[in-house]
Amino acid sequence: MKTGAQILLECLKLEGVDTIFGYPGARTLLVHDALLDEPGINHILVRHEQGAAHAADGYARTTGKVGVCLTTSGPGATNLVTGIATAYMDSVPMVALTCQVTTRDIGNDSFQEADMIGITRPITKHSYLVTDVKDLARIVREAFFVARTRRPGPVLVDLPSDVLAAKIEAQIPGEVARRGYQEKPAVNLNQLKKAAAMINKAKRPLIYAGGGITLSGSAELLRSLAAAGTIPVTHTLMAIGVMDPASPLAVGMLGMYGAWYANKAVHDCDCLVALGARFDDRVTGRVDAFAPRAKIIHVDIDPASIRKVVKVDLPIVGDVREALEVMIPLIEKKDRSAWLQEIEDWKKQAPLPRPERPELVPHEIMEAISAVAGDAPIVASDVGLSQMWTANYLPFPGPRQYITSGGLGTMGYALPAAMGAALGNPGRPVFAINGDGAFQMNIQELATCSYYNLPVKTVVLNNGKLGMVRQFQKVFLKERYASTCIGNHVDFCMVARGFGVAAFKVVKKEDLAGVLEKAMAIDGPVVIDVDIDPDCYSFPMVPPGKKSVEAIFSPEEWQG
């Protein structure tokens, strides 16, 4: 005979779960008590439930496994919502375990009761409320199956405390499948042959790689496809690392804050091959002017993503890995040197800005981090200017090295996500890069890093401002800066040391390299607070409503 809590942990072990990020409460007592008898599952006690969700997210993105977080009922569960929505927008496999009031008390406005099924229905692949302990094992196994298959995403399992306390003879299913749910759709071979023919015929083809390449583990296949046909590749924020930036076929990141030359390549190509991407508005700019000269091929595992935003000429529903395996042998070797040279000329015409100023500027910070980071660092960046600077100036030669909140744009993501990455990838250098605004949103997780001695090196780009919003105000609102000055009154080094974390302040440009080297020599968490120019922004930028090639390179270029 086993309790529901023990059955839950048996299922987690069968799913290969080795780490849970959680915070206890009255309704989780039995689960946390059972965890004492499970040495194979490491429970990480975060300092806020949102931190648990982001840590599970960072763990999942960098390992490819399903991330798991656990909370009590009511506010403990609702504090997960932002993290669940973050994972949902970026297709991150996660299982959120929320404990609940007893089944007899559900619907009675009981103490710390919240309808987590209703709250999370729009931001999960599926949500389960377990009302009978006999269904518990099947539901948990099914939740993991749904979370990691097809287009991955978060699944919530709500666990009433009487279900966790009930005892039965455990019968745990070996394999599960959900009725009507197809693990992956079969790819259409005829459509793939048509795609290959379109690519072979094109004079100026371009691959537009999305996060599906990373999720399907097909970065090497993407590189093989590009090499087979001498096809340049641009990528989204979610696909950073799928192409080595040193490759002559790598065009860089496209979109609102991407390279102008990447957007220009999209605009002038005659065949756009979208692989595992969803034509996000930050990528397309004005939709009716996106890739206007191209025949568009779109391969995606989610049929709802195809033709949702952009009309495509050849839709292909299927796993992008399987599609690439079929397509590569069909691609003909072509001399596209003239097309590649054109892109190189655009790179020289409008490179990413590298301003020289007395104060530290972003590209110098990223170059300094790159110099000390080693061969395979993992970097979690927060949202805002720090995100775009990291994406554009820090090179990532492989997938799952760079993680960030893309679709939801969640400030406060980097530090807890880096914690999850550090626990999932022991021995690898891990950085969290934040603006000073975003850093303060989950700064309490420094206590978690300190308690577990997690080797997260947190770099705070400190300009005393909410930089990205301030950039909008400077460009579009004639420098009317409303509520974007957060000041320099917080001593981040003192705060970090209060949490038991080593900290360094960098004011002078010449001190940065030495401080980073000191930080890397410390076996544990470190905060590096770096003063930067408050009037340094992220350009080029495509203004809202403009074509993707109508980027501006300074505030003065905006005509309104």
C-alpha cells in the first residue's frame, strides 16, 4: 500500500526526474515528507514560487528534459502563473505540480483555494485535476508524455491533499497515450519533395530557423541542409546557436532588434524556408511586406502555426527533424557565391553598431564575458536591452547555450533560469545577464544560489533606468521619460553579500576583464555590478508598423 504522495514520486522516478524546484506549504506536507525517502530526487528550495517555475524552465531548455516545479495551493500555485506562461509561449516542456485543498472543499472558497485549472487553461498544453488516487499514476505519466511530445509545453497537475493522503496498491502504467493525441504527425513525403525542388530551383534561397530546430535536436541536420545547397541561414531569438556564427552561411538574427542585413536577406530572397518558426510579429515587422519576393515553405509540427500569420506557398506539418532527414539527400549542390557575396556586402554596409565611448558599452562587456566564459558556457539573459545586447554580441556556437524569455518577454527570468541551468549542467560555466530593473524582480533567488553554492555568475548592466522602455520614450515620445528612472540608490554588491554571495563593482572600463577573471575563479555564485552609459541603446530597431528593412540606427532617424 502506498500513499498518493509516494505514488507521485514513483512516477517521477520512472520519468527520469532528478530535480524538483519547489516551495512547501500545508498542502505539500506529504509530498515533501516522502521526498526525504527519495535520495534520487533532489528538491531545490527556491525563495519564491515564480523562481521555481523559471528554474524548471531553465533546466528544461538547457538539458532537453522535462522541468518540474512543485508548490502548495492558493498563492503558492498562482505565483507559478507567469513562469508557466513563459514556458508556454516558448514551447518549453514542464510539469507544474500544484497541491490543492481536499476534494470535498473544492468550490467552497476554502482557505488558500484557487481554481488552477481555470487559471492556467489558456497557458498550458493541458491541465489535470486529480480527484481519485486511482487515476494519479496514469495522469502523472500522461502529463509528462503531453509535455515533451509534439510541440512541447507546460502541463499542470493539481493534487488535492486527500488524494495525496489516500492509500492504495499502486499500479503504475508502463506506457501511456492520450486518446486523440498524436505524438507526432507523419511528414508528407510528396510535400518534402516539392520543397526540395523549390529550393533547388531558387537562385537566392534563405533558411529561416526557429526554436523548433533546438527543441527537436536538429541543429546538425540544419547545418547539413545549409551546406548541401550552399544556403544562408538566419535565425530567431529562440534559435540562437543552431548555426555557428563563424560559418560563412550564418546570417545572424533577424527581426525587430536583429541585424539589418538579416532582414534585408529575407526581403530580397526568392525562396524562404521556415523551419520550426512561427512568424512572430517581432520577426516579420509589417506582415504584408515580409519576404515579398519569395516563395515561402513552412515546416512546423504545430498545424495551428502554419498560415496563422503569413500566407505560405508550401505548408508542411511534421517534425522538423524528420523533415530535414528526408530533404537533405534531395538538395542539389549549387554555386550561390553571388548571393552569399551580396549578403556579405550588406554586412559591411550596415554592421551591428560598436560605439566607442569613455564609459563601458554593451559590446565591450559581451566580448569580455566571451573571453572568460570557456568553450561551452550557458547564458540566461533577462528581458530588455540586456537581452538584445546578449543576443547580438555574445557568440554561441551551439544550441541550448543561450536561454531567454522570448514570446512572453518576462523580466526577472534570467537569475532563476540560470539556477536551473546550473543544476542541470554541472561543471559548465553559467551566466545570468540582467539589467538593473529586471535583476530586482527575482533578486531573492541569490539566497538560493548561496544556499546551494550554485556557480551562477550574475552580470548586472546598471544604467539606473528601465532601458528599453526609455529607448521607446526617447525615439517615439520626444524624450518624455515617464517612470523609467529607477535610480542608482541600490547597492547591489551590498545586497548580494547580504545573501552570502561574492560581489564586485565595475566602474572603469579597464577593470572589467580582471573582475571577470576573479569571478570565474570563485567556486560559487558571484554578482558583478557593471556601470554602463544610460544613453546607450539597442540599434538597429524596426519601428512598429514598419517593414523589416526600414530599421533605424539612431533616435534621430525616426521621423514619426
